Amino acid sequence: MQVGITPFDSPLGTLTLAAGPAGLVAIGFDGQRSRVEAFVRKRFAREELELVEEGDPAGAATALARYFAGELHAIDALPCDAGGTPFQREVWQALRRIPAGHTRSYGDLAREIERPDAVRAVGLANGANPIPIVIPCHRVIGADGTLVGYGGGLAVKEWLLAHEGARLQLG
């Protein structure tokens, strides 16, 4: 199986994009190419895997360029193959339903997937998301409306939310 991988220059720094036949499998932030490659090798350890340089894997580079240029919905239809457990996939699907410019709390997501007592598990699934930006875990904020952790760092999360026009309570 081939997985295409490429660096992508963005306003956030160089992202590493990786996609297989079913869609995006990972996006890494600046300096995370080796982590993306290790993730892909582990994820597909049971398959004969070949990582190949590919300029626009799954159309992700084109869609992300449009997203960063202001076409916020350009990433909505990108195919994703995030793997994960059934619960993680359920959370990640719920994340993709959050419109650009909007936010939800972990509790909101837990209620949306009809597991209101699973707030911590939702947070863990959010943190395990291998395809940030496209599976928009940056749109999840604290119950009090403040920013909470993000794998790319809070400054990146704040930038993404501002780019999308979300109103935040910073502080």
C-alpha cells in the first residue's frame, strides 16, 4: 500500500500531509514529519507499506490552500481515513459536523453523540485526532468558553479560530 506524504507551507508553518487510498491519514504541524511517518508506519504495520513523496495527497494540499485563503469550507469534503476505535471515529465524525466559525465544548460533543457522561473520553478522543484542521478539534473549547489544550499549541488554535471568525472569550 502506498501512502503519499508531502510538506505543505501554511500560515502556521510547514504542515506534513499524509494520505492513503481512502483519504488523509495524518497531518503534522511544523517539525513533525518524523512523527507523521512513525504514526503511518505503526498504523499500517500489518500491510506492505511504501511512503512516497506526493505533491497533493488526496487533494489535501489544494483544499488546505483554499482554506487558508479564506474558503473555509474547502476542507469539509476531504476524505479522511483516521483509523481509531469506533468511539474515536464517532467523536471525530461529530467534530467534522461543527461548522467553521463555531465552537463546542467537550460536554456539547458528549451530548451530541448521546453519551453525556463521556466528557473525559470525548476529550481523549479529541486529543488523539491524527488529522487536525480537517477534523477540526481546534473548534472544541472549555465549557466556560476559554481555550483549552491543542496539539499544535494554543497560539495555533487561537489563530485557526480567529481565521474562521469564531468569537472567543480569551483570558
